[in-house]
Amino acid sequence: GTIYVLNGPNLNLLGKRQPEIYGHETMADVEAACLSQAESYGLAVRFLQSNAEHQLIDWIHEAREDAVAVIINPGAYTHTSIAILDALNTFEGPVMEVHISNVHKREEFRRHSYVSLRADGVIAGCGTQGYLLAIDRVAKLVSATN
Ligand code: DQA
């Protein structure tokens, strides 16, 4: 099975963008770590990033046919996108929401997530390790239902 790991706007700048908040690892580092973590469970990863809401929605639609689970860090679309929530509601497998930073420790507007209305679990404030924790969780959920 394949896990889709989807990343939203500005995450292409991970490692360069506000490193005091988001750390020094790059998306390429996170991708490599996700691939090897998933591989340890016999799972594959399709790791994707886009700054465009429509692209994230199109990938969620592809996940409907192609993925056993979706892990998503929607970036700022977390707090704004009913369209991404609606897309995730068309996906039947486990959905995990990841935030690198602790969104509850920051501005008030980061505390509300549309995506959390669909997510089976939310990981925030664990840095990029959050992606690996989400893979652990997905592996458990996928093996329990299969
Ligand atoms: C983020 C938190 C969001 O509030 C922010 O807009 C991001 C990144 C995180 O990973 O901590 O772009 O999702």
C-alpha cells in the first residue's frame, strides 16, 4: 500500500523558512525519513508538496484510488480551506494531520483547523518527527483494518 504525504504552501522552503519555528531540515530530508520509516512497515510513500490549493485537492482525489492513507500538513490552508476538508471527506482511509510547530502555542488564528474535522489524529509541535509518528499511526490503523 501507498501512503500519500501531502504538504501545503511554503513548506517547499522548509529548512530556510523561520528555522527557529520549523527547524533546519529540508523537505528532501523529511521525504527520505518518511520513505525509510514507511518501508520498515512494508509501505510505500508518495511525498508531495504544492503551494496551490487546487493541486492538493487533485492529489487527494488521486489518493482515493491509489492510497491506503493520507498524511497531510496543509500549511496555512489548515486554517482556511473548506475545499481541502471536503476533498478529505471523499477519502475513505485513515487521515493524519501533521503540524511541525505547536499551532496551539502560536497566534490564535492557528488554533482552528478545518482539516481536524476529518483527521483521525493530529500531531503538532513534534517538529519533523511528527511525520514519522504519523506513519507509525497509519501503519497501525492500516494493519488493524486489513
Ligand atoms: C504549519 C502551521 C501552520 O499554521 C502554518 O501556516 C504552516 C505550517 C506547521 O507545520 O507547523 O505553514 O502547518
